[in-house]
Amino acid sequence: MHSLLLTPEVRPATVAGIVEWFGAMQAQDMASGLWSLGARLPGATLGDVEAALERREAIRTWPMRGTVHLVPPADAHWMLELMGVRALAGAAKRRATIGLTERAADRGVELLGEALAGGKRLTRAECLAAVAAGGVELSGQMGYHLLWYASQRGVTCIAPHLGKEQSFVLLDEWAPKPNRPSREEALGLIATRFFRGHGPATRADLARWTGLTMTDVRAGIAAAGSALATVTVDGTEMFADPAVLEAAAATRDDWAALPGFDEYMLGYQDRTMMVDKQHLDAIVPGGNGIFKSTLVERGRVVATWKRTLGKKAVTVDVFPLAPLTAAARAHAEAALEPYARFVGLPPKVRWP
């Protein structure tokens, strides 16, 4: 049901459209986040996606679950106020653990705001140096916490990398025209976007993905109204976008190569629609939250893959979850070709 698997008539054709389609896309690992976009933009290169992010078609921040996501710039503020605020509730406890006082944290946020004002863009190291120069000493995990805290409060956000370094800017400067829906409208928006990009899915899935309470989840589904359709899957009530359900009948039985941390696997309490339960540990070893890249056939995960970027080629090691026929292996290798074109290197596929 994902936009990746839909016909071009339904699938968004820009970075901005894809991110809005999903509502938010996990991007804690930047390389995975870039390919999550590239995989949904046939023919796009890494440079194309990076250029779109420089145009501010999407920004990165911590809108929910304390995890970095790509979000539409105009929606960052209300997402932080609706969902991010729940992560802020635990900030004091975390500060006590790492030895950072509330006063020092708040002063650090002020110093970051001053250092970035006027359209400045600083690397993580430069941000922390500016804070230290202002008299706030940071050690251990304090620096990371402060950068998270400043973004969680809607002061800063994560801009595209400068070289290989993460960079930060002021959110108000990168999102000067924020959307300001009412709380009820915001709940309806996030419900609509989640089920459009992840449906069919359950109320519990929406709660898991957003970190919202079940009361808010029910209110969001009610506010979404006719934008969502109720369906029954194996006796379980689920929700989806009616247009997506209709388009699903015309989807191709494509193979797809997806990165780790892709929304195709995230946000679900029960992932048996995508992968057999006995194979889940191969995708998320030990349930540690680190998702491996996957190869998907007709909506089902059939293998994981790992890439190594070289100077002359991208080497991809494929690890089938179950034996694959010669024909299936050929399809898998063809599914990996778009990724190779994305990074601008010829593929070298290796099998165990």
C-alpha cells in the first residue's frame, strides 16, 4: 500500500510531496533517509535529492518518539507542539542523569539561537563551540542533549550536511511560514497522513508511530472523517486512504530495494503483513531497533542487503531470508540497479 508500490499517477513526484505524503519519514541515519526518498523518485540521483533538501523541500528534526525525521518545513512547528512535547516531558530526568542543569540547558539554547541568527548555518562542532564560548560547559552526552533540546523546543532544526558534518539552522528562518492548525485539525492531519502512507494499519500502529495517547488517536481518526476508510484485515479493524486502496488494484508486482529505517517497515506493532514472523530477527537483530536494508517482492520482504561504496563500484551483499530461485535472484539484482544509479556507481552484487 506504500506510495513506493503505487502507480505513478498516485505517487508524489517531488521530495516535498513524498515527505508530506508520509507526514514524516524517519531519517536518523541520513544515508537511509536519502535513499528512502530516492527509491520513490524513479531516475533521481543522490545529488537531486540533496539539492531538494537544500531548497528546503523538507527539514530534519525530532517531531516524535525522540527520533529524527524528515518533515515538511511548514508542519514542523505543529508537529513538535502536538507530538514532540511528549518527549520533552522526560527531558528533566535525562538532564539529571547526564549532569546538565535546567538553567545551563536553557542558556545553551539561547546561545545557539544567538549564534545561528541572521541566516547562519553551523556544524554540530561549531554549535557546541559557540555554546562553550558563552560560558556553558558541556561534556559527555550533554552536547547531544542540548542540540536535541533546542530542536525539540522549536528553536533550531537540522539542515543538510556541510561536507560530512551535521549542520543546524534556526527553524523560524527555514520555515518562515508555518502552518498553524488547531489541535483537532493537527490530530486529523497526522492520522490522515499516517494511514495514507502506512495503511492499512491499526489505531495501535498510529499510537506507536506518533507516541500519542489512544484518546488522541481516536480523536485524530474522527477528525480525519471521510479521508480514511475502515477495512478489516484477518479480522482486525484497520484504516487506510480510500484512494490508495483503489490504486492498489493497479499496482505492479515490482521488486524494490529499500534502506534500513524505511517507513515501509516502521510504525507497526505487527509486521507480519510485510515479513514472516520467523524472519523478523534477520531484519532487526535482537529487536535492537536497528533495521537492515530490505529487498521486497510483491510487498513481502525476501532478503536483506548491505552496501559498500567504493571508488569504482558499489558492492552489495544480499542475504536471502529463504532460498531464492535463479529468476528471483535476477529480479533482485535488477531491483538494486536503481540504487546503484542513485549513487552513481556500477553495482557489484554478491550472494552467499
